[in-house]
Amino acid sequence: MGHERTKMIETSSLSLTDQVFERLQAAIIEGDMPQGSKISEPELAKIYGVSRGTLREALSRLEERQLLVRSPHLGARVITLSLEELVDIYQVREALGGMACALAAQKMTDEEIVELRVLLNAHERSIEEDRGLSYYQQEGEFDFHYRILQGSRNSKVLRVLEGGMYQLIRMYRYQFSMASPRPYQALKEHRRIVDAIEERDAELADLLMRRHIQTARKSIEERHKKAMAHRGN
Amino acid sequence: MGHERTKMIETSSLSLTDQVFERLQAAIIEGDMPQGSKISEPELAKIYGVSRGTLREALSRLEERQLLVRSPHLGARVITLSLEELVDIYQVREALGGMACALAAQKMTDEEIVELRVLLNAHERSIEEDRGLSYYQQEGEFDFHYRILQGSRNSKVLRVLEGGMYQLIRMYRYQFSMASPRPYQALKEHRRIVDAIEERDAELADLLMRRHIQTARKSIEERHKKAMAHRGN
DNA sequence: TGTCGGAGAAGTGTCGACACATTTACCTTG
DNA sequence: CAAGGTAAATGTGTCGACACTTCTCCGACA
């Protein structure tokens, strides 16, 4: 009776569905569930220790995120990635990233810009030390872009890129081991972008960001053409 | 009504969840469920004649589409729209619409371009006859933009705009009765865009589409400022 | 030998029920 | 009469079960 019920504001307490959703999403992105593989609801439910109903709610959300495809009575399959789609994604990223960058140049606070520089310095160190290299390429890159999105003060572009496109790009990187092979060059481009933002030059910021993403996209297109040639299209 | 090429195989019957999802989505967009209103699962389930489990799957998808917000143990509420968000949406639409238009200028077939012209002629007639005026504004506009998206051959931009942004814009239009009050001007702009596409001038097509959307966005921003002034911010 | 078809197995679609959290209504108390 | 607490009612989170569909495998038949 006399329990002290210091009720903390435990925001966590995610529902089971949420937990399953996140774990499944990670499993798909990181390739633990192979592309195109069929998903057996009873089997997965047992693995995660939840009921099928709970699992199915998570599946519904994953389907809406385009991470898996479901057809009535046939079940769910993990999406299959193609380089064509990846190019599509980079085109979207280019247009939206450029826009976000222009907005960020107008709306970021001076403080945020300083923090951006600090972040880039940390990136430089981790490249030099050559140990966090893969980290930089895998997550640090997204960290930088994420802050730009935040700075744009546009909730929609954040949701589209962070909630949709970036996830898919991560998935490609994991599964095709396509880390960008030019960390120093990328860092230099990032610095120039921050310069433009600092000078509040929205047009230049847009241009630089587009060019930055374009570089990656073109390298993918190149790779794609080669792949097509190899398999004798 | 456009021709449906490569239409999917006659889907025998959508699952109950799918039906509920679509009906709910329409109800939210068209304002049958007021903004911010709380959703009672047992009540809704009874109305649609399905079990709560079925309903909850639909709710999960709606949540992922940002049409409603759910918090653990507190239930689901229809999203609340703000003009700030609408501006965000139009910014995204501007960047993506421009990009799609540039791509369409490169990739649309001559046939598709002719069909675009036919569509615009139909729009003109329905404006002149003054009977389908609201139809043109409400759906015809989206029809035009939808075909551009199709023509871009970019599956992602189609999904983002058609599956996310356009829905929200429709919702605003329904609930704030914000049909664009300049059908003739819009039609003229649409024609110029098609001209640019026909000439395969990607850069111009991009510019014209951006400007076209910008016009709408600025009128919204204007309206927003007025509203803010009125309520004495 | 190949293919056609029909049990049987496995899987998906949908439902109703129960445990626990939250809200509401009411009663006690200062 | 206001404030606070308690109990009923409502609502959400999660589960197991059943019907019907699709898949699998094997035997019958040409």
C-alpha cells in the first residue's frame, strides 16, 4: 500500500508492435532478411515472441514504408533492390537535399552552423585515424545531412528523406557494400556547403549540395552501366 | 479518366483491411472525420463492421502516412493541419515537381505528350462550360501533375508526391475550401509546361513547373500572413 | 513418363476475449 | 464548496482460435 510511486516520465515504453517494427526494419536494412525472401508470419511471430496480430501491425507499417511488399493470401516479401531504383532515389535526394540546403542557409542559427563545423572536424579526425573510416561513410555522412534537414525547418522534407530515402540508401550500402570511396573529397564538399550556409548564400548552398549528391549518383549510374554491359544486356 | 496502360491484373478482392484503410483515408481527407478528433477503436470497428484487429492494421498504415497520430494507451487522433505545414508541403512539391518535369521532358514519349495536350483541351472545355470548374480545380489539376510524374519514369518521386503530398494538399483544399481561384491562368501555365516538354527543354520545363507551384505557394503564404495578423500574433 | 488432380499441410484473413492503462464519475473530507 | 482520492467504465495492447485460400506432395491416368 505505502509504495512510493515516483512515476517517472518514461517516454520509452514502446508498444510491442513498435519494437517489432523497429527490429524488423533494421533486419531488412542490414540484410539479415535477404531481399525478396518470403516472410512467414507464424515463424516470425515465434522468433520475436509476439502474436501474429502484433506482428501484422508491424508488417502493415513496413509495407507502407515500401520495405516489403504484400499481396493478399500470398504473404509478404522483402523488397528487391535494383540499381535503377537507387538512381531514382538519388534524383529525389538531389532535388530535396538541394532545397533543404537552401532553406538551411536562410534559417539555421549561427549556433547550429558552428555545431556543423564541429561535426565535420570530428569526421576529419576519424578519417585521419583511419579507424572510424567506415563509420564516417556509413553513418557520419547521414548525420551531416540530417542536421541540414533539421536546419531547413521543413518537417516534410525531413520526413521524406530521413524516413524513406535514407533508409533505402543505407540498405543498398549494407547489401552491396557501396560505401562512398572518397571520404576526403566528400569532407571537402561538406565544408564548402557549410561555408555557403554560413554566408547565408542559399543559391550557392543549393548548387553545392546538388553537385555533391550528383557525384554519388553518377558513380552509381556508371556502375550500373558496367553491370549491364557485363551481363550482356 | 485516363487510359490505364499495363494495369494490374484484376485484383479479385481487396482485403477488409485495405477497404477500411481506403475508406478511412477518404474520410480523413474529405473532412468527414474532423481534424484532431479522437478515434475510438471499438466505435469505428462497429461502424465499418470489422473487428478491432482489422481496424488497427488500417490505423497503423494511416499513421505511417501521417494522416493520424497515435500515442501509446492514449489512442489515435486525426492530424491537425496548419498553414505552416502546407507551406512545407508546397516547398517539397516545388522541388520534386520541377525535377519530375525536367525528367519528363527527357523521357516522355511523343504519344504521352499528345495525350497531355488532349487532357488540357478537355480541361479548357470544362472550364468554359463552367460546370466542371470545381472538378478541374479539385481533380483535373492533380490529373495533369500525375501524368508528369508518370512521365518522369521515377518511381520514387511518384510515390512521395502522389502517395503523400498530394493527399495532404487535397485535405487542405477540402477543409479550407482553398481551390485555386485562377483556372485560366493555371491552364496557360500548364500549356507552357507542355510546350517545354515537347521541345525536350528540360531546364525550361523545370523552371516553369517550379514557378507554377511557387505561385500557389506564395498565395498560401500571403494568406497565412494575413491570418496571423488578424489573430494578432 | 509426364501431367493432371486431389488430399493434406501450411499460411493468411478475420474475429472475439482478456489483462492492464486511462478516463470518468462519484464520494469522502477538510 | 473545492480538492483529492477511489471505484466503475471505457479504451488500448496483446493474444489464441477458426475459416478459407494457397502451396506441396503424391498417386492415378493417358
